[in-house]
Amino acid sequence: MTPEQLAAAIRAALADLVAAGEFDLEVPETLRVERPRQAGHGDWSTNVAMQLAKTAGMPPRDFAGKLAGALEQVAGIAAVEVAGPGFINITLDAASAGELARTIVEAGAAYGQGTSEAGRVVNLEYISANPTGPLHIGHTRWAALGDAMVRLLRAAGAEVAAEYYINDAGGQVAKLGGSVLAKLRGEAAPEGGYDGEYVDGLAEQVRAGRPDILDLPADEALQAAWDVAYPIQLAAIKQTLADFNVAFDVWFSEKSLHDAGAVEQAVARLREQGHVFDQDGAIWLRTTDFTDDKDRVLIRANGVPTYFAADAAYYLSKKDRGFDEKIYLLGADHHGYIGRLKAIAACAGDDPEHNIEVKIGQLVNIAGERMGKRRGNALYMDELIEWIGPDALRYSLARYPSDSPLSLDGEEMRRQTNDNPVFYVQYAHARTSNVARLAAEDGVHREDGFDPSLLTDPTEAALLAVLGDFPRVTAQAASLLEPHRVARYLENLAAHFHKWYDTCRVRPMNADEPVTDLHRTRLWLNDATRTVLANGLGLLGVSAPERM
């Protein structure tokens, strides 16, 4: 019996009690069951009695007692207990609990997916680094978290577009172009420019693409350097993200906003809303009406749009493209953007509490032996991937809340021991795969039998209970945009699986022992665990190896 099936049984029992005149209330269309906080309090618990008792006009424990009596008659429920102020703890019989194994295996990749976020149309923008250099360690954290959030929302039924905003207009053009030209001329980088080793490589590629570049007038040379270097650097960013198993649906160019006149159109639209005013020759947006700390300039007195004007045009573009919700993932140094982005939403006629969400990621530091050999302070994503590996890096970054500063040890993340969470979880999956391979060699096949009533060992009941909790965990992680909940769940599941593996055999002890339905049924449980481990790792963008 799955949690959903149990919830349906509770609703049916409530309906029967209402029909019998025990209660006078409307049976809720949905209700939650969850794992009890303490072991020994049954397989599942519900607080529905405390939610409905007031409507029914009776104390919660009395309400719970009547409902418990009805649930005791439901096939598959072994025991029902009323606890505390009105909690109902439910214990399933072995056959009912064990049926979950078959449900999971037959659902396959769909197990854990749901509809809790159905109807949401979301634009989730993250990283959006300037295309003027390699992605660094801060971008790496948002890459891991942002991609996992996209996967979670989609698994919960939301329609999501993952978007990268390319800052390819404004000062970046001069900074990168000037830095490349300085390298070609053997000069120091201009003030505010770039001087990393990657600029050497860009300069050589620009020289190859435009051999005449140093003979061009200054303005033409600057533009030519950008025209050649920019697509090369953007392609490098895309390759790094592909190596990290991160994919974007939309790569949105800031330059396209300016070229299409969208910035000027945005100013006109906001003026129509009544929030634009003119002062000192400049055009302003009155964001202080919506909790921003000061009004913002859209168009300077010299007629040049500000970055804020482009931000406003970009927000309106998302709105015009049909995204009801816009989620921004920004770095720790962008906390001041929360107020101004929400103000843009309000000025555009949206509800800042519904149509926009801004999440700020805190700083991350990764230490290790290799770091002592580095020159300079920059730590790039492609170097982290090469050093630590995409799986260990993604999992380690995803298992902590985004709003907590993070310090990790690179060598610890690489270590293949049970103390390393990603190895511990991946090894559990590899072990389930190995069990299935060896069982097949011994003639244990799922299709030859399944008797869930045989799953009576305490470790089996505990493992099944954790497996049944996976859909709730994924739904909650999607709702809260907290991938770390999935990672911590997987570690708990791996622990229960390893304990079960040490206690229960799927294969016969020796060649003389016949294959029984117990072996076959345990193989179903093993494969159900493998399915959930793979599905959970997939939500984090981490591979599920079959051998380690």
C-alpha cells in the first residue's frame, strides 16, 4: 500500500463515518500521511483528526478514536493507534507494506514524480555570468542547485524553462576587447579589465581570426576583438556546463533587448503604469513605492540606459513570454537586487509575492592539497570538475541549503569511502545492481514469483517505509526549492538498504538451496531500492553507477 493508497483509504473511512451520521463534515479531497517521527510508532501517521475535529464538534482524540476504529477494518492495515492530542499511527501488514516494492519497480523512472506543482509556469534563471571569462566556484554552486531545482519542479508537474541571461552589452564589450588587445600588444590589462591565463588563449585565437587587428583603428580593433573573443568564451562556458551535466532551454542575449528597442519600450510601458518620472534630465522608476530603498534611474541624462533599465526590459520579456513565475538565483553579492527586482515586478503590475522569487546563494570555499599548487586566487568550474569529478562536486554542493555559507574539502569529496556521502549513496546503487546480476546467475527472477507477505524482517519493514516516503520528499523539495532534502533522503535510504543487505539474502546460501518465493520477493525489494536511488540521484543530476 502506497501513501497515496493509504490516504485514499482514510478518506473512504471518513466518508463511511459521515454517511453513518458519526460526523457532519465535508471529507477533504486530499490529505497527507507521513512517516512518524519516532520508530515504533507505526509505518504512517496522520493528523487529520486534529484538522477536522473542530468542524465535527468533538475533541480531537474522540474524533481520532472513531476514525481509528474504522481504519482497523481496512484490509492491509494491521494496527491503528491514537497518540498524543489526536495523531493516528497506522501499521500495515507485511503483505500490504511489501506491495510497495512491486509498485515502485513497475513505475520505474516515474516513481517519485507527481502533480503537486502542476499548473505552475516558471522561468528559472541562474548563473547568468558575464561571458568575459570562465565560470568560477560561485557559479558552480548555482549550477548544481539551479539545475536540481529545475529537475525537481518538472518532476512535480511544473512547466519550467531554465534560462541563462548573457550579459553581452555595455561595459563588458570594452573590458574584454581591451584586455585581449592589451595582450596582443604586450601591454598591461586596462583598468577593470581581465588578466587571467585564459586571456592569453583568447588573444591567440583573436590573432588567428583577425590577423589585421592591430592595424585597425582603435574603435574597430576593440569591436573586432570582442566579435572574435565573445563567441569563443561563450562556447567555452557552454562546454563547461555540459561537462557538469547542466542544460539550459534558453540562452537570452541582453544585446537583443537593446537591438529590438525593448529597453525603450519597457520604459514606455512602465510610464503608462504611472511609476516613471523625469528628474534632472534623467528618467526614473519610482521603486520606493514598493519597498525599494531608493528610486532607480532608467535612462541617464545623457540618454544612455542603465543596467537597471535592461533588468526591467528583461523582466517584461519573461512576462510577455508567458512565465507567470520568475525565479532568480543570484550570488551573495547581489542581496540588494531583491528589493529592486521585486519593485520592477510591482511596477509592471505583478504581485511581488507570487510572480517573482529571488534566492541568494552564499559563498562557498573548497580547500585541499591541490589548492596549494595553484597560482592566483581564481578557482574555475572546469578545474573543479577535472579535480573532483562532476558527480561528487554536484552532490556535495546540492546537499546543503543555498543560504548557508559552505566550506568543503576537495580531497574529502574525491575519497571513495563510506564517510563520503556521494560515494555512500552511489555505492548503494551499485550494490543493488550487483545483487540483481548475481541473483540472475543463481536463477532468481522477479517474474517467477512475488509474495509480499514474506517480507517480515524488521529491516524490510523499515526499508519499505523509507521507499514509500520518496514521493513526499520530492514534492516538498520542489515546493521549497531545496534539493538538499533529496540528498539527505538518499543517504537515509542507502543506510537502510545497507542494513537490510547485511541481514537478508536475496540469493540462496549455496547451490543446494532451492530458489524460493522469498528470494524472488526480496529481489523485487532490491530492485525497488535501485529504482528510487537512481531516480533520486537523477533529480540531483548525479549518475547512478552499476559498478564501483
